[in-house]
Amino acid sequence: MKRNMRLYELMSSGEIARLPDSSSVAGIPVEFSPLVVLFMPFNRVLIGSAFCGSYEVWHWGKMGSYQWSEVTLCHNKAKVFDMGLLGRILLTKESVNMLRKGLLELLEPPGDHEMTISVLHSIMRKRTATTTTKKSEIIKPCMNTLDSCVKDITLETAYWGLRWALHWNMTECATRMKIWLSRAIDVLDPSYIPPPPMWFSLSKLPDESTLHEWEESGFMTDQLRHFELSKSNPTVIKGVDSYLLRYIYHFKEAFEAQSLYTWLSLSMPLWGDLRTRCLLSLSEVMFACWGFRDAVDGANEMMLYGKSAKEMGNLIAIS
């Protein structure tokens, strides 16, 4: 059975409006197998399709024409289409997000379910020797008995974050998630705490706006200057009510790649929990928080996918 296309219309403001679904639209190449269609000025159309069932593909062109270009839409980024003498067409970041969500809801989430469960099992088993909290108990998929599942936001986030990292072969990202899961999951719990703020830069100090933000949060200029002068890795400074930790990250998977300077801001209570309750070193504090952030970001991306993603979010249960 052929699936109806989701239709949208671009407004002059750059926002988009949903139109009634349709099984066909004249002037659009059928070989694209369109799932999402955005009508734009001057008979231009943006088409969203699927590749291998899980990957979004976007084409832009003119209705009734054979000239189409493949384009990329990025989360939280506006998109501009240049039409030469006819001017430009703007899609706001909100419109981009809405279109991507409309397409991804129709696709299967990428990644290997069994592999992800296996890796998650392996990580969580190792916690049983040192802790008795519920997060250390073995997890299992509930198959199709969704009603009997125990929904756990923390494990759900871990599952989708790992599945995202494993699918894209982001081994360093998966390693950071492992540190979070094995050492700090009871403190860095997405069910009640967001990832702590982090900043990234290729230079020894971030941009001026970030430095100003740090100063407003209670860090002195001389303290921040310490980051530029210190060769210690990691290094930390204490503010009025928070800590600022810097780590110089050297990518293992890239030969002679430029170092990435990373900064992490932690409240006093969170710092205390990670250092005294979890007994993490400074490096482990950075990697645990970074892995937590990776997992939340990956889970947010994966949960944009359709019904299967939302159902499989319930396939994690405590045994």
C-alpha cells in the first residue's frame, strides 16, 4: 500500500504550514519516492525521501523540471536556497527541524538493536560487583510485551545513545558513554538532571562571549588566565559556587590531529558527588559528563524517528 506524502507550504516569514496529506503531486519525480514535500515560491519544491529505510535524503528543484539538487538539512540550522536573479529562499531553523521530524517519523531508526543490548548488558553487568543500585541490575528487551515493561529514562537514554554511537562507529564517544554508565550513572541521571554545560575550542581559550559568561558566573579574569598559561592536563579552577574543569583532548583516531580544548562547568554539589561519591579522577569527571552529554544528544536524535523508535524506547526493562 502506497504511503501518503506529508505536504507543507512555505510562508513568507520562513515558517512552514502543514497541508493535508496526498498520495501524489504532479511535477515531482516519482523515482525519488517522496515522503515529505515542501511547496516553495517560484514553483520550487523541497522533497524528503528515504535511503535504505533509515537515512534522510533531500532534493530541491523546480516542479516539472529535470534539474534537481541534493541538499542537506541540519538540526537547529536555517537553510538558504539561492535562486540567482530570483533571490533567495529562507527556511528558519524551526522549519528545518519540523521538516526533518516529519520525515524521520516515517523512517526506521538506524543501528543494530541486538548489538546495542549486548554492549549495554556488558557494561551494566560490571556494576553488580561494586553497587546494589537498581541501575546495576541486568537489563533485557521485553520483546513484544510492551505493557509489562518497566520504562526507565536513564537506561532508555543509554540504549539510544549507544545505538547511535555504535552505528556511526564513534568508538571514542562510546568509550565516554561507558565511563558515564559504569561510574557515574546514579549521579548523572537524565531523569532529573540535564548534562552540565560544556564548551569546545581549538584555541587555548574560547571566544570572548564565553569568557564574559564565565566572569559573570563568578570566575576572576586572573583565574581564567590560568587556563592559557597552565600546561597541566586536566586543570581546574574554583569559582564562587562552581568549578570549571579544562581538559585538552587528543583524538586517538586521527593522526596528528589538532588538540581540542574542552571545558566543563559543575555546581559545587555535583562536583562533590562525582569526586567523593563516585570517586572519579579529574579526567574521569570530564569523560563521564561528556559521555552523559553524548548519550543525551544521541538519544534526542534517535527519538526523532518513527513509531518503532518510540515503541523500542519501552523495550528496556529491569530484570
